[in-house]
Amino acid sequence: MLRRCVARVTSRRYYSDQHVYQKTLILPKTKFPNRSNLQKTLDQLIPQSSQDVYTSQLKEFMAEVMKLPDDVSKLKMIKDNLFILHDGPPYANGDLHLGHALNKIIKDIINRYELSQGKYVYYKPGWDCHGLPIEMKALKDISSEGVASISRGKVRSMAAAHATKAIKAQKKQFKQFAILTDWEDYYNTMSPQYEIDQLEVFLQMLKRGLIKRQNKPVFWGTETRTALAEGELEYNETHKSTAAYVKFPLTSESNLQFLERLPINVMVKYLVDKERNDTINCLIWTSTPWTLFSNRAICFNERFNYSLVLLQDSSFIVEENLLENLKLDEPYEVLATFPGTTLTGLYYTQPSLRDGVPRPLLNGDHVTGSTGTGLVHTAPGHGSDDYLIGLQNDLDIFSPVDHTGRYKLDDLPQHLHDTLKEPDSGLPRKVLDPATASVIIEELERLGTLHHSHEYVHSYPYDWRSKKPVVIRATPQWFADLHDVKGLALNSLGRVNFHPERGRARLSSFIKSRNEWCISRQRSWGVPIPALYKKDAPDVALMTEETVTHIIDVIRRKGINSWFSQNESDMEEWLPSSLKGEAANYFRGKDTMDVWFDSGTSWSVIEKFYTETLKMKNLPDVLADAYLEGSDQHRGWFQSSLLTKVAQSGSPIAPYKNLITHGFTLDENGVKMSKSIGNTISPKAVIEGDQKLGLPSLGVDGLRYLVARANYTTDIVAGPTIMNHVADALKKLRLSFRFLLGNLQVGSHKLLSCEELRPVDKYTIGKLQELLTIVKQEYQNYNFSKVLTTVQHHTANQLSAFYFDLSKDTLYSDAKDSLKRQQVQTTLFHILDTYRAILMPILPVLIQEVWNYVPQTLKNSENELVSPFTKPWPSFHVSEQMIENFESNELAILKEYQDQFKKLDRLTKSTQTTVTIYTDSKTFPCSAEEINDILQVVHTEIVQTSLDEGVDDIFVLHDKTRARLIVTPSPLHKCPRCWKHSAPAEGDLCDRCNDVVSP
């Protein structure tokens, strides 16, 4: 039954051509482009959305702080309103890779979110500039002979020039990532003030008695010729060594003492079966035969049981459970089993040294029963456990290996010199050369002390720069004593939030295992260890509070390069007044500080911001709200920052409140990106595209979207397939914004109150509030991938498939200032503003571009420079009850009718049909107009009636009511303006269109 409006104004044909009517439609109209323009992005949008925003908000913050009268007020202002994410400095060497983009963009997302929540942001980018890679890169075109002749000052000048050039290049690339910062205000570890601040931290640690010099085993790079920190190692799981079981005979006196400690019957049996000059051996196992000449003791574990094993022509001692590992191929007899304490106080000799010196058997808790023989060859100059045993028992810390990894023959007995020389060159052998292992094995066989040798595949430390195996050798080095510091550091972690939480155990385990930190390096390019040495006794170092304080003052005046000058005539200037008379007796040390100490003290940059920029005397307890780097930095920067901070202050307070870690970049096959493999993708290739790699051009926002969509707490995968998905997602977002902008250009720009909106508008806005609540929680959890998936779901289900669809007819055909159209426009602006707030941290360029096309009257400000980044998140007051009621009643009914409508077979388009709904519901929650909108039909009639049980096309709704839907062609004619079949005659306008176009 079709109700026609009887109060119809006679339709007049104002236009002769029906196509001209299209000009009266309010079709979407916007200059917002279909795709981004990279040049416009770089030249206009990035500065507008990044540097300009950052400097403006920071200037505003500083102005507010400087108005405050005292530190108490300033500290409260900082606590309530300032967010600091401290930038871990990337290394100033080479072009940026995708990992750099991952790191900087995640940081930027966090900063921008905090800015959107009303916080001010302080983010100062930095660069790590010292260290071996830069030094090697600067010298790469110079021969080894040439390098040897270059002064340290020249090396430093070349390295500084290389680092400066790298900073400039990397900064240019970083700017393309749309980072919220001022790129002209950065720190770097080679700046004079930074170096002074670093030395001041060193001085504070010296004052607390934490800096020590020791002749101790360290990891040593034989190619790079310097000590290495644990963070500079990588482990090769397939390293091959020659391992050996070696016999060390007890001294004749200890041989007898040992037998006397055994049961009498065992001693008698041994003496009867063996001649009296047959000596019992201690059987050791080693995977480093080259260290045998440095042997100074054998360790056992007094908690183990050991066995005395008789062979046909020899005997030896071994841990009882490890005997089977020997795989003896000759008859043997276990003559006795005895506790480890039986070995206490015994001595043995080292046949290969021919010195006859008795060496002790010592208890060692580090001896395990899992591998070897339970008797451990101990060389205090070549291992950390061995070193500790050596200190406890006053053993010689002996290491006859030089900085190139060759034997120092002058430190070894004369009879070994020919054996340990290379036959061709006459040079001392390299200790890690397989040929060296072979000649040592031959020597052991000749002496009759080799029991067995074999190839051994195991994990072994390599220098991560040279990719060569390292040696552990004792050298005089400077150390930071961490015995007390690590307790403070571990205590401080109880107040740190970890994201993901597993980082807590990882960082804690690294700190727990460290007692000392070797902070000296044998390089030219770095901050010097401020030590002076006696000319006539170079191993005697002078380093006191007085001398270091004075040296820092000299460096402050003359610059750090003056320390490295080859001119020693100015030594009087480097000594405090109390020692100037002894200047001729001293020279300046050549060691530099570990680069992890350099970057680890970068928290001083934040201190400077408080003390010098904000003029504060008292500092917040914790300097930074967050540190964020790759998970490998638990071993590196996170740890060195924590250790230097608590060591300097003596307080259990970390420099960070939150510690956030990300994984690494992988290709689409899950393989870590590596230049050597050739599977790397540069940020430039992502932004601009790469036809050879099959990569689409994603632009700056595409790069950021690629980073944000991944679960960065593990590893992120990048490749053509994923990047095409990103391109599709961005395209859909741009289309959504074009729809919103195009429909906001024409008509009233007055935003209606929520009370003036229709139920469907209120519901849509209520769903926006739900979206904001969910997304805010994900941002706070640093879960950016869920932000994007939540937005995608909302766009597809709430907007594209629902609200946009049912609003188009109103937007295009209703009068531009009609109430219904204003209601829709108000809702559309709230959608745009919500998406502006949510996507701003991830896609700032897109949001800035969108904002530039929003009508000024809708920005709620007379200031044309209003920023979408400092504008607060919207907040809507739509009750949850209203949303639930609408979803369970009107919306549910509308969608059920929509589903039923789609199931019906019909030849005509919806705009050519009318619908009659028969329902037995006494109260119908939807209006006919709402059904018209969602079904996009000409007319809907609702008939409340009883329904015959025998009718086939009856369907049951969710509220148990029954309904029947009849679709019939409209008896009216096509309106030449809106194209709905709602006009009374051919060529006439329908009532609505006639009202719109009438003068």
C-alpha cells in the first residue's frame, strides 16, 4: 500500500536537459588529492607536521616553566606536563637501514601520542660517534704501513670528519621519516661539552672507588687489536677447535701422599701392580691447547667423586661419571673411587715446560660434571674463572700472547721457540691458527702426555666487527668495579616498567653476571682514560681525584685533541701544582674509553636540559620517561646507561621509567636482513618504491604504517606482499578522508549538539567514543598494530558498510542546510576529528594534509595555524545504555531487514523499488525513513498485522517477532535529479528535489 503525499507542489521543469539537474546535487567536492605527493610531503607537510609543531610546543612549555618561582613548582610542572623519551644514539657510520626507521618511528609514535594527550614533549636526537668502526672506515683507503705512520691526531681528525659527514647524511634521511623534533638541536658523543660531561661521570666513579687498573683476562680482537666488551661479541655456534685430553703427572711426593690417602688395600694393589716410578696423572680436557703453556694450576670440585683408573702402561684420575666420555679402546680398571677432598694439597708438574715447578691442585666451584674430566686446566691469564682462582691463590697471571694473537716467545722457554715459529716466515705462531694446534698436539704426543685429541664444534666468541674469533688474554686494563653497583642497579629495576615484560629478566640476568666492566680500549678515536704513567715504569699509573680533576680542566681549555698530541714537552701543564716538579717523569696514557661508556652517559644530556635550559638546581628522581631500543640493547646501551647512572649517583635510581624494546627487521622469508645476504630493504626503497625488488611506492606514511602494523616486540617482516597490503590500507584511508572532506565543504558548518542528532547519528558517535577508549588503551600499552587493526575494523564495518552508505542520499540530494544533512555533516566531522586524533601519531603527514583541507569554521578556532597535533582528543557524551539499546533494537532490526532484502531475488535496483513490511510487532522501533536509508529504496510502508502461519516467506527477528517483506517496483517515475523512482511523471522532479531546486 503506497502512501503518496497529497500536499505536493506541482513539479516544474526548470531545466530543459535532465543532465543539468546533476549540477544541483551536492556531490563530494574537495581538492584533497587521491594520492600523496612526495615532494610536497618533504617540502611542506613534514616541516608543518614535525619541526614546526615540536619547536612551538617546546617553546610554550619553557615559557610556562620559566614563569614559575622555584624548583618545587617546576618539578610539579614537569611531572604533570612533560614527557621525555631519551634517544639512544645511532652510530654515525653509513646509510640508514630499515632498522633505523623502525626505531625512530616507534619513538615518534609514542611522543606524538603523549603530545595529543596534552603533554609537552622533549626529544633530542643523538649520534654515537667514537669507536673502532669509524676509525677503520676513516682509514680504509690507507695501507697498513701508512696507518702505522699516521699520528694519533691525524687519525682523530680523519675519524671526526667521517663521523660529521655521516651525521649530516643520516640527519637528511631521518628528516624524511616525519619525526617530531628539532633536527638542528641534537647531541653527539664527540662534541666537546659531551666529552667533558662524560669525563665528569668518570671522575665521580673514581671518587667512589669504582675505577681500578688490573692485569686481567679480557676478550681481545686480534684483527682490531683492542679489548672488547661483551656487547661487542657475537657467538659462532659452529666454531671448530682441536680439543685434547692431556696428562699432568703428580709430583713424586704428591704421588705418595695421594696413595697414602687411599684405603690400604688399594695402595698395596697399586704398588704391587705398578713399578714404583710409575706416576699417577691428572687427566684434563681443554678446547684451547694453545693455553697449556700458561697453565698454573688444576682445579677439581671437592663435592665430586673421582676415580683412579689403571691402564696397561699408565694411570690417571678422572671424575667418576665422566669416565665413560673418554671412550677408552683398551682394557682398564677402576682401582678406587674417592671424594674430591682427597686431592686437596697435592701438586703436579707441567712436562712441556721442562721447569719441574710443582703446581697446585685447587678446589674450584666453577668445575662442572657435564663435560671434560672434572679436572680443569687453569690458566689465570686466559679465562675469567681461572683469573679469580689465580687471585685467590696468588698464582701468576701469565699470558704469553701479544696484541696480534701471536705467541710472545721471549716469555716462553727456549726449547719451545722452534716449535712455536712459523716455518716459512719465522714469525711466532698465531695461537688460533689450526696449524698451531697441530704442532702442540705433536709436541704432547712426543712427550707422552697426550691421551687423546679430537675435533670439537662449539659456540665461540667472535669480534662482531672483524667477524674473527677472539682470544682471551691478560692485559693491563681499566675496569669499573660493579660488585656494589650491580646491587643498586638491580634494586632500581623494581621501579622500571618493561615493555614487553620479558625484558626485565633479560636485563637483570646480564647485570647479575657482571662483576667488572673493562672500560679501556686501545684505540685513537675516543675519549681518553685520564691516566698518567711513569716513563721508567710504564705499568705504574697515576690517577687520583686531583689529577683527573686537573686533566678535565685542561681539556676544557685546550680541547680533547691536545691529550693525544705527540708533543710531551707540555707535560707540566697536565699535572696539578702539587706534582708539576715531576712532569718529566710522566707521559699521557693512550687508552680510550669503551664506546658503551660514551653512549651510556648520555643521560647527562637530560640533566643539562634541566640545569641549563630550565635553570633548575634540583632534578627529578628519574630523568627520562622512556628509553626505547632494540632487544640487543639489554646487553648494551640499556645496561651501560643504568650502570653509569647508579655508579655516578650512588643511588638505586635508573635513568628511565619505562624500558621499551623492539625486534629486528626480517625479509618475507623470515630471514634477518643483512647486506651480506643481499635481502635488505632501505627506507628510501619503501618510500619511493623499487621496481627491481617489486616494491610499491608507499611514501612517508607508508613507511610509518609498515612499522606500526607489525608486532615490533618480536621482529617485523617487510617485503613486496606486505607492502602491497600497506598500500591498499592507505588507499582506503585516503578514500575515507576524501569522502569526509568532500561532504564537509558545502552547507552549514555549524556543528549541532548531540541532542539535535538522530538516533543513528548518536549511535555512530557513541561507537566513535568506544573506538577512542579502545585505541587509547592500546597506545598506552604501546600496541600500535592493534590501533591500526581496530581502526580498519571500524572503517570497514561502522563507516563504509553502514553510516557512509545510508548517508549518501541525504548528503547528495537534500537541501544543503536541511536539518538532516546538518545532522549527517555534524557526525561526519566528528568521525574525521576522531580519526585525526587516533591516526595522528602514526600517520602525521596524512593527518596534516587532511587538516589543511578541513573548512576553517570547523576547526573551532579563528587561528588559521591551529595544529591537528596539539588539538585534544575528542570526547563524546553518549551513554553506553543508548548504544546498547540502539544496537539491540533499531540497528538490529534495520540490519535484519537489510539482510532479508539482499536475499530476495529482484531484477530492479533498490532505487526503483518500494518495500512493504508486514509485522506482528506491536511496537516497531524503526521509522520508515530509516529503512528507506539503509535499504536505499524509494518508499517503505510498515503494516502492523497478524501473519498467517502458512505463509512461506515469513521470517523471525531477534526479538521473536515475525515479519514479511514485500518488494515491488515503484509505480512512480525516475527523478532526473536523484534518480530515485519517486517522481509523479516522466521528466518531473520528485517532491524533495522539487523543494530543493525551487527558487
